[in-house]
Amino acid sequence: MHSVANFDIHYRQLLDAAGMPTGEWPGFGRDPAQLLAMYRMMTLCRVFDTKAINLQRTGRLGTYAPCTGQEATHVGVGAAMQADDVLFPVYREYGTQLWRGVTLAGIYTYWNGDERGTWFDGPRQDFPWCVPIASQMPHAAGAAMAFKVRGQARCAVAYIGDGGTSQGAFYEALNAAGAQTLPLVAVVVNNGWAISVPVAEQTAARTLAQKAIAAGIAGIQVDGNDIIAVRAVMEEALARARNGGGPTLVEALTYRLSDHTTADDATRYRPAGELEAAWQREPLLRTRHYLQAHGHWSDTQEAALRADCQAQVDAAVSAYQALPAASTDSMFEHLFAQLPHELQAQQASARHYAAHKG
Amino acid sequence: MAKLTLVEAINLALAHALQNDPDVVLMGEDIGRNGGVFRATAGLQQRFGALRVQDSVLAEGVIAGMAVGMAAQGLKPVAEIQFMGFIYPALDQICNHMARMRNRTRGRITLPIVVRMPHGGGIHAPEHHSESLESLLCHHAGLRVLCPSTPARAYGLLLAAIRNPDPVIFLEPTRLYRLARQEVEDDGVAADLDCCHLLREGQDVTVVCWGAATHDVLQAAHALESESIDCEVIDLSSLSPIDHNSILDSVARTGRLVIVHEAARNCGVGAEIAATVAERGLYHLHAPIRRVTGYDTVMPYFRLEHDYIPSVTRIADGIRETVQA
């Protein structure tokens, strides 16, 4: 008996939890303007997210899935993508979406139970949030196939959670993307918990990145709270995919500092000590430490940034709350390019009852 | 004009679409090198290349899901599911995404997809290869479901499906693939969607059917002529949406309705037709509506499949009893 194949999974970290560089940084890491742009976006996410939770708690927003603690992964991925790449999110990767031009008001509109939130004025080809777990993965493979058919140097980027890697669609899409050499980068945001089930109970695999091995594609693990490493790993994976090198699975190790959604209460199943320890590794603080230690940032600038983010968020809240209610007709208007005759009577009925309610 | 079988007419329509629209891409299991297990795509990969006619990996969910991603990029994927009994892994993609994307993005992302698949039994196939599962799909908003019954209609409807800006499920009756030939002109003319077709005019009873059952119904109607029973036969053709108005017009003339389908009766498409005629046409009826369908059993293995599929005799009995009621 002899070994016929061997595989390694590598881990990348470039900025540790204390804000100290731990390896050689790529070009963007030496450009303070780029670092500050990413830090500002992470901060906007945190302010937006905190406000969303408060809005839900006070009855002004529907159930909401927070992104607290995962901002470095989300913004790092967004910063690495090109504008004409296409994003296939799950439902909490706001940092990537905001970086790509989705509006704060649009995200609030979606979570307030209104389809108009998925209109996406900015990235017109990006997919909306995907609630059925892992089903976005084949969509991304399909878009990647379209880029291949048309000879376009573009990439599809798909998010998935740690729990999502248990789904068939996750494996199927990675396998297809590998077999057909598609420009796809899949990002597993391993935040430790699939609602109440920890990763250790989700799989016997030591890493989620190693799930790439069975698909015959590249797999790498990265500190997902380290925006430098996330962006670096993503830039490499995207460049490889764009140049015909096939897909990559990136596992970003982060932590869900929030409940799963505002309808969840993680204190019922998650040890308090684990949460407290995770707050010590969170992404904003280490980035700020680095920036301040290197003279790129000050307490005054931090206060100004927070105030600016708060103003943006307040404006977005006003915008979504001012949106007139959608018409009953809209249930029918977007079902088909042309509404079949048989549905017109139902539309008329819905219109009648909407007009006479109350 | 060539006389073609139904599967040859499908091949002709696919070739026409590939030739005339660079966005059309075929995908499915064994459709390329092998030309499809029923030969529906024979010769097309050789003609149009492996990127236009793609051999997919063996996963129905990924075929349907990739079609969503491709269509969102402006391609017009025509995906083949090898047999309808294998549709289940694709249903998450078809029902949760294909059918809903236009609506949930308020028209920002639209999906011009056709999902083709063999439908029904009667060809002595193995287990899971003979299913009639149209009800699963007709229940979902945002999908069209078509089922042609002749080569010419298959050609025209498939072109219409491919050119339609929304997802279309295209059911191909396996029993008809090679049953008969018909002159089919390769004129690129798409058939009308959302309407049924009158196969035979009659005064005594309206018989609504689709797919392979249409041929059995026409035989039954012919046999009943000797008993002076004059059947009007409607090929439903579009199973969703249903052209209820045409059915109601016919029932208003004949006063009787029989619905024939191969699928199981419980929650079948026939139930929807019967309910609508009861709601909107009850006072035209001289007799109770009758359904002649597959049984609410598991589709049997092929040794018993002809006991399951409504036979000409069973159909004729159903029509006769309705007319004599």
C-alpha cells in the first residue's frame, strides 16, 4: 500500500488580534488611503448593524440577520472584487454589498418585508439575498459558466456559512466548478455557529477549507477577522480564477458576535465565556490599533467617522420609512413579463380588497 | 417538408435556436457527446461545440441552479433533466429561485430558461423513469408548464418557450417521441403560449387531455363514433397557465366534461380544470364532470404500467358513462 495523493490546508493571517502585522503585506496594505477606506466601511457596517437591531427591537423593522463581528471578511471580500464581478450573498454580508454600491436604505427595505429592497441601484447583476441554504452556490457556478462561454475575465463570488457546507448544493457547485474550470470563488464564512449548532457538530472535518480537496480545487483558510489577509487571499484567488486557473474555496474564520437573527437568543445555547473571548479578536479594534499605532488615525478622526456613519444610517432609516407602501398590483406585476390572462381576475380581486380594507 | 417524429422535431427546434441565437446554450446529462438518451440533442454538440451544448455533471440540482446563474447573465439556457422522475433534486432551484427571481427583484433579474424533460410512462423503462409529475410544477407561481402532443406543436412550442423571457417547464411525452411522424417545417415560427388546441370538434362531450393521453383519447373518440357519441377533444398543451376560457366555451356547447391524464388523480391538473368548470360553468353541465386518470398509487414497474395509464377502453368507458348519465 502506498499514498496516491497528499493535500495540505494552509492558514493565512497578516494582522493579529492585537493589531500587529504577522507577515509580509501586499501592496494595498502599504497604502493608508486604502486601509482607511476599508476601516471606514467596517465602521459603517457596525453602526448600520447596531441600528438595525435597535429598529427591530422597537418594532420598526422585521426579523434581521446581524453581521456583528464579521465585517472584516465582508469588506475584505468586497475590496478584492472588481466592479464587474458578480456577488452571490447569503443574507448578512452587508459589508461586501455596501462596498459594491447596494444602499443602506435598500438593505433596511428588504428586512422590512419589501421586495423593492432587492432592486440594487449599484451592482445591477449581483444576486439578492439567498435564504434557502447553499442554493446560491449553483447560481454562482452558472454565472461563472456564462463568463467562460463569453470569454469574459470576470468572476463569480459566492458566500456560504459553516452550516451551509453540509448541504448538497455546496458540494455539487464546487464539484461542477472544478470539473468545468469555472471562475468561481466561494467564501465560507465560518462564524462558529449555524443558529444553535457549533461547527464541531456540523462536520468531522478539521477544516471547512479542506472540502475543496474532494472537488479538486484550491482551498485555503484565512483569519476572517483580519481584513488584510482576507483581501490578500481573495485577490489571489480572484486573479487565479480570472486567468483560467479555476475555482477556490476560502474559509474565513470569524465569529458571530450576535444572535443568528433578532428572532434568536444565543444565550440559550452558547457559552458566555466563548462570546467574551471572541470580542477580544473582533476585527474593527485590531484594525484601529494598527492604524493608530502607525499614525494613520486618531481619536478625533474616530469620533468624526462615527458621527458621519450615524448620519448616513439615520438618513437611510428616514428613506426606507418614507417609502410609500407597495401596491397590491406589485404581487402580480413582476410574476411574468406579461401576466397570463387567467391571473388578471385575481389581480383585480386583490386590488378590490386592498382598496376596501380598513 | 420533412416528416419527423416528435423527438426529431425537438432536435430541429433546438438546432434552429442554437443557429439563430448566440445566447442559447444547451445543458444536461449526456446531451453532448451522446446526443441525449432519447437522441433529442443528437449531433448538436458536433455542430455547435461543447460550450453551446454542454455535458453537465451528474447533478440535477446543479443543472437547474447553474441555469439560473447563466440566465441572469443573459444566456438562454435550455436544460435537460434526463427523466422527470429525477426532477426532485432540481425542485429547490426551480421553485425557490427560477420561478421567483423576477418577482423578488422587482424585474431586475429575469430568467429566460427552458427545462426540458421526458414525461410519462408506457415505454417499458426502469423504475423512476415513467413519472408524470406536472402537478408539482403547476402549483408554483412564476412558471409556465407546457406539454406538446404532436411533432409540429413540439417544434413551435419549444421555440416559443426558448424565446419567452420567463422560465418554462417543457414536458416531452416519452411514449410519443417516436410514435408517429408529421410534416414539420423548419420555419422558425413559434407557437402561441397560454392556449389550448382543439384536436377534434364534437357536440356531445368535451374531453380535455394532454401529452401522450391525447392519442388514446383520439382513438377512443374515433371508436365512439360507431355509438353516435360525438367527442370534442382539447389538447390542453399549456398546463400552467390553463386556458380555462376555451374549455368553458367548449363545455357551454357540449354540456359535458371528461378530463383524461396519466398523472395520479389526487391534486392532479384535472382537479383544477374540474373545479374551475364547476365554479364558472356548472349551469352548462348536463352530467357530472368525470376524470379518467392514473391511480393514486405508486407508478408501477413496467410490467403493470399499462394497467396504470388510462387505456383507450377506460377512456371510452368514461366518456360513454358521462354522455349516458
